[in-house]
Amino acid sequence: MLSPELPSPSKRTKITHHFPIQNSENSMEERVARMTAKDGLPLSVFVTSEDLQELFKAKGFLLLRSSTTIRMMVMNYGMTLRMKVVNELLQLKETGHRFSLTF
């Protein structure tokens, strides 16, 4: 599904585009993924930090106590984002749009 806020050809999409902050309905997976990818927090912090546990609990989320489970949660969310980007690129290609990718 092509998102309505696709960047114009002059704009470049960054990884942070996929982690919007303004949405108050963000899932726990999205929040943890954003904190690890954008802020550089290691996954072990989510297991050891009582403050983070309390913050997630206050938001209505129960953060898991295993770094392996948290890593799998982030990886699954990453795959969801990856499939979203692939679908957007396929739709652009099918409609004849030109684009380039830079890594």
C-alpha cells in the first residue's frame, strides 16, 4: 500500500522516516525498534533498566524480560518495515516512476 506521504523526487527518505514519533498509538515493537535504531540503545538496556520497564508499563505495555525475545520482536518489526518498503518500491516501479537507491 503506497503511503500518501511518499517523498517527492527531490527529497530523500531516511530510515527515521519509518519511525514516526508523533503517533501516540505506536506499538511497543515500534517504540523499542526506534529506540535501538535511532537512539542507539542496546537491547540489554530494555532488560536491565527498571526505569524503562516502568515507562513502558505506564504506557500500557509489558516489556519482556529476555533480551532474546526483545531482539526477535525488533527483528520481526524490521521485517514488517522491509516488506512495506519493498511493496512501495514495487508499486513505484509498476507505475513507471523512476527512482534510485543509495546505501
